[in-house]
Amino acid sequence: MDDRDALPGSNSFDYIPVRELQGFMLDVSCCTARELGLSRAATSRAVIVAVDARFVLCRTDTGDFSDAQVRLVVHQRGQLYLDVSGKPAITDFGRDVRQVVVSPTCRSCPDLATCCACYVPTFAWFFEDDEKVLEDWLRARRGRLLDVGMGFAPYREAMSDAILGGRLEYHGLDPDPAVIAAAGASGLPMSLHEVAIEAFVGCEGFFDAAVALRSLNHFQDVDCALDVIARCLRPGAEVLMIESLPLPLVRSRRHASLCHVEAAGGHAHLRNWDSSQVVARLPGRPFSVVQERPVGRDTCDQWILRLRRD
């Protein structure tokens, strides 16, 4: 199917607690998962989550994603989150969720390839690491920056000193008039463009850098968007892209039902790509990869891709 024909879909799916596994033993040599047949499940529709010294079997019945897609995100990439917000939608990733990761015991187990696996709380908060990478990159920008699909841009604070000091000329691009209005009311001197990247014309070779933060999955046509970005950049300019995989969330049945009602008609993702799918689009285009940090078991659910305009 042509990417331009994609229909808006979900960017998350829910796991509902099924039952507590009393007396569960997580051990490479003698694990309760073997007794329950979960070590041979070869699916991530069911997972074991360790919460407050309890082991809880959780299950997803999502129809938005196939078994293979669920397995890739949850098992192979190790992504799973507890929704602690109580809200109908995640609005602050840093506070609304708590990440759980594939247990170190599971990682050393010979059954991991087919087991549903056990997920335990992590002492690291990988999202903060990515936020620091983003803020450091933004603070280092000079010249003209194109922000593609800027949204409400809470990270703009990292650029405010450079913008006010005249060291950075900020151009924000977004098709949503509410986003443009909010940016215009911020008080920062900025050039704002109420247009989708695919329809952005002019400015050939004008920009010294571009950034697309969690906006690629909203592009109507990724190929066209990449071509427009390439055309707008001077040679040697850098592009930073950060985007997320589908977000697996552990929620109570009641909470999940509330979220589904609130999300009705609100899906906006046209795809849920990982970085390799963007890199696969680069041959024949004037970009080289500076850094590719894919999603893995020791990252949060977003990938980082830095490109250089050749």
C-alpha cells in the first residue's frame, strides 16, 4: 500500500491484568513460567509483570496490531509501561508512565526466545537520557532552524536564549492553526508557517538544521517530506529525528475502557515506523547517517536518527 493511502490509527495498546501468579518463582533453572507453559508461548499477547513484589499475568487483545508487531515491540525491543496517570490520555510521558523492562533473569534464560517473559521495574529512566540528548542538540544550534511539525514544543525553552540573542533564527512549521496560535503567543521572535511539510515551498538551501520531533508518524507522505527537507537544507546541515514505536501500556480494565472512549476519533498516527524504515528511504537522497540509535531493551520507546545533508 502506498504510504499516502494510510488511514489514521492507534499509537498504543493496552495490557489488562488477568490474575496474580501466587508463589511465582523467577529463576533460570526452575521458573514457574515453564510449569504454566508460558516459556513456550512464542507470543507477547501475554506477559508477566512484577509489581510491588507480586507477579501479575497481563494480556492484550489489541486488534490494532498483529501478533508479530506486538512481539517485536514488547519482546524484541523490550518496551512495556505502567500507566500511573489515571488520565484518559498520556500527556506527560515523563510523569504519566513507569517503564518496566525484561528481567535480567529472563535475559540470561535459554527459553527467552519463546517465553512471554517477565518485566520488572527499572531504576533507570531512559526517557530522561533522550531528553538530555535532544536539549543538548537544540542548545548547540546556530543559524536557521526548521522545526518540522513543531506541535506545542515544550522543548523550545532550550533554544530561547539563542533565539533572543539573535544566534538562532527559528522557523516553526505545523498544519494545526491552534499550534501556530499558541507559538505566536509565546513572545519569542519566530517565523511560523501554518502548512504541512509536504506543501512547504521555497527556502531552497536556506536552513542550517532541521528537526522533526515525534512528527514523522503524522506525515502524509514520508518520501515527499524527506525530499522537501533535503531541498530546504544547505549542504552539511544536520537533521535530528526522534520518533516512537507503538506504546504498550499496562492499565486496569476500567482505565483502559475510559481511554478507548476518549480516544474515539482521535487517532492521528499514519504509521508507527522505526528508524530502519526511514534509513531504507535514504538511498538516492542527499542524506548520510550520522547516528542511528534504535529502540532496544535498554532505551525508552523512541528512536534517534541524525542525518547530514550531503
